[in-house]
Amino acid sequence: MTTVTDRTDDRWDDGFIARSRRAGEIDTEDGRDEDDDALVLAVSGAGSDGGKAPSSPLSPEGQALRTRLEALRQLVGLSRTRLDGKTLAEAGRVLDEAAARRGLSSQHTVVAIAGATGSGKSTLFNSLAGVQISETGLRRPMTAAPIACSWSDGAAGLLDRLEIPGRLRRRPRETSEAGALRGMVLVDLPDLDSAVGAHREHVDRVLALVDAVVWVVDPEKYADAVLHERYLRPLAGHAEVTFVVLNQVDRLPGESADLVLDDLRRLLDDDGIALGEYDEPGATVLGLSALTGEGVGELRDLLAQFTQEKGAATRRIAADVDRAAMRLRPLYVADGHPGPEIGEVARAEFEDRLAEAVGAYAAGLAAERAWRRNAGKACGTPWLRLWRWYEDRRAPRTLAGLAALAAIGGRGPVTAEPAVEEEVTARQRVEQAVRTVADAAADGLPDAWAQAVRETAVRGAEQLPEALDEIAVTLGSAVTVPSVKPPRPRWWPVAVLAQAAMTLLQIYGGLWLVGQIAGVLEPRLMPPVLLMVAGIVGGPLVEWACSIAARGPARRYGQDAERRLRQAAAGCGRARVLEPVAAELLRYREVREQYATVSAGGMKLSTTRE
């Protein structure tokens, strides 16, 4: 049995480790020392920091990522009541994973080695670790579960997040080259095309959590459809944290390796993966042989530089945010939409339709006629006013009067079918007005938000016809009820006095003429006749002049009545329909602005009408 004699050195107490034996430190039962190259020793324990991230100032890239994550959180919060949970699940997962990763060590970079069966990824894993950790051989599959190798302390929390058990956590061999990789955590994954479903589940789970991926391909399967369609193409936005290595180049004679690498680059370009060439950000592509060591040193140097930059986690999370933003784009951006607001034309048409529904124009005409009728009664001749009174008493013209006469005559009540038809027509006009303004407000919006705008308008219009009916009754009665008389202008008393004078002239002339006929007065026919003619002609002339003078005030009175009714109907429509719709559009404006922040670096979004 192998024993550890020195327990005071706790440098490796953050997980299962593998390190070389120090002289006099490890003894075996048979007294023989094991070979350093083959020694893999595991010691368990929790890291001194528990895997938590030390507090350190954020880089500009980290500050930008924090702003984007906060915007994404606000975006999800504002959208929960408008979009279903499945639609926001991806964004929620990105937020959860980002919070989990940012809460762990930022001094470590987790790199996964993934590949298909027989690509040699385990051999490459062992070559980078400098010690035999992952089992290799001809039997497939060899790797059944993820195996981790950490080059420094403090990675226990990261490995716990990857759900890698302690027995599968290792340490590399201590060499001069290992120091350059300090801070890297390398994970060897099972085959991505394994026949065992659990193996593929391990691959999918870990790939969603690591900071970077080294894809290992071989000359025979580098164009495999499973690799490109299921993994590389969906992760095209993660090019900056992606390495693609062509293994087993020692099997390719002459310039065949360069030809295969060129074809591999072509396939990656077809997948939409940017290639890190000419100092541009993108995936790194190189050829190597894990078996002979050719090109492994170059990969080790690239990984060392990549690890020391300590920006892989930020880039990975930013790429996840980009991916989530791209998927959410159809829900928040509609190309060509002028701006989330109700246009003035749509508002005016809506108010016109409501005014038509409450009969504002007809009420204005009725008010004008009432004003002129009142002027005619006040300024008309007594004989004409008496005749009108007689006509009103002789033939009631209201529907209520006809109904009363019919009831007295035993013919039963008169049904008001025209009123019912008019009410139905008014309700249809209101519904049509609501649909029109909702369609105008939702024009060009993404489907989900357009539907929300329409539903908001419909909810607000549920009691709108009844409210408009009440407005029509309360305000319309001011001009339709006969007992309510319009105000009189200042010149009316003068007209009344003039009409009274004309009447007195008629009476005086008539009495004078009667006195002459009776012989009481001296017979002078012309003066009384002239007085009577003046009164008879002057009365209608005064009435005609008053009617001419009353046209302007009557028109203004009718327009004022129409305006009051129109304003009341418009105010009711604004409170019940337009304001809720405007609030919904304001919410869309907010989420669109948040989405513009989330998708920073992509297409700039306009949130105002141009």
C-alpha cells in the first residue's frame, strides 16, 4: 500500500492531484520507488478559497460584459409577462451560468479537449499534462467520463461546477513547461460521437460550461457531419475561445498535411467560424501529432498565452450573450418599424370615429338648431309664436308623445327599432375604431409585442361603448332637452323691445281704426293704416333680421357643443385605450433599448422615430 509520509505540505489540497514523487517522500510496501513518469497520486480536499473568485478590478471588457448582463436581466424581467417561459429560457440559462462562472475563480481558465472517436484527444491530453492520466488504446470508447487536470490551486469550485468527481481530478507533472500553464484546468471529454448516450450527455453538459474548447480532429474524420452540424456550426460565435487541431499529421506524407489543413479551414469558414489569421480575432487552427510530439509545443505555448490573458471566461460569456441576443432578435427588433408610438394621424382618426359614435356632429347641429329656434321664439311675432304653440299642442312630434297617444288609444307600445339599430351601429363603430388604432400602433412591431398591443386595446375597450353612451346622454341632453335653453346674446332685449314696439304699433293702429269706424275718433284712415302696416311689416322684418344675426352665434354655439362632446369622447378613448396602448409601447421601447445594450457591438438599433 502506498503511503504519504509528509502531510504538512497542503499546496495541493484543492482537489485530486497528480504530481511526481519527491525523494524520500513516498515509499512502497516492497521498498522500491515507482518511476516518476508513471506516478499519478491522488489527494482529496477542498481548496482554501472554496473556489470563490478573488476580488479584483474588472477590465474594460469585463465592465462591458457586466453592463450587457445587467441589460439582459432587465430585458428578461420586462418580458416575462409578454413572452412565454420557453422563449426566455435560453437567456435565463445564460444569466445563471454567467453568475455562476463570475462567482468562481477568475485566475483559472477551463479548457476542454473534445473530439470524435479515435481522434487522439486523450493522447494529446496526456502529452500536455506530461504524465499518463487519461487511458488510451485501441478499444473504443476509452474515456467514459470527463477527467480534469489542474496546473494550480483554487480550481475546486470550477471542477465542482463541471460535476467532475474527486477521483477524476488530477495534477500534471511538475516540469519547467508546466509553470507556463499555471492557471489552466484541462478537461478530457468522452467521444462526442460515442454510441453510449451518457457519454454524449457528458460532452454536451461540459461544453456549455467551460471557458474554451480544443477540438481535436484526425485526417479521416475532420469533415464529419456530426462535428460540424451539431457542435462547430452552432458555436460559430465562440471562435475566440476555440482551438481546432488536426492530429495525427505524422500519418500524412509530404504536403498532404497542409492540404488537409487548408480544407479544414474551408469547412470552418463554411460553418461561419472566424479564423484567427493575420492577427484578427477568431479560432486557432494548427496541425500536430500527439503521438510524436510534433506541434504539441506550439499548442502548449498558445494555451499558455491564452491562459495568462485571463480573459477566456469573459469572452465565453460574451459569446453566450451574443448567441442569446441573436436568438431573441426577432422578438424585439422589427426591421423598418419607424418607432414605438401612436402616430398623430392614427390618434386623430380614432378620436373622429369616437366622435361619430357619440353623434358629436349631429349634436352640434341640434344645438345650433335649438339656439336658432330659441332666438325665433324670443324675437318672433306674437302671432307666429301663438301659432307654433298651437301646432305643438295639436300634433306632438316626439316619439314619447306618439307612444303615449298609442297607449291611450289601446294600440300598444311603439317599439323603438331605429334606436336599437343605431346603438348597434355605434358599438360597431367603436370596435372598428379600436381595431384600427391598435393595428396602427402595432404596425411593424414584432409579433409578440404586436399581439400584446392589440390585447391591451381590446381590454381597454370592453366598457368603452357604455361610457360613450353615458357621455352622449349627459352632455347631449344639454342641447336635446327642450327645457334647457341656450344662453342669449346681449342684443336680444333690443330685438324683443323692437318686436314689442311693432306689436304695439299694430294694436295702436287697429284701435285707432276701430275708433274711427265707431265714430268716436275723427275719420282719418291713412294714419292708422300706416301704423298697422308698419307693425305688420316691421314684425317679420325684425324677426328676419334677428334670424340673420343669430346665424353666427348659433353656429358657434353648435360648434362649441360639438367640441365639448368630441373632447369628452376623446378623453374617454384616451383613458381607456390610447394611454394603455402607449404604456405598452413604452414598455416595448424600454425592452428594445435594453436589447440594444445586450447586442452591443452588433447592429445599432434606433429607438426614436426618424
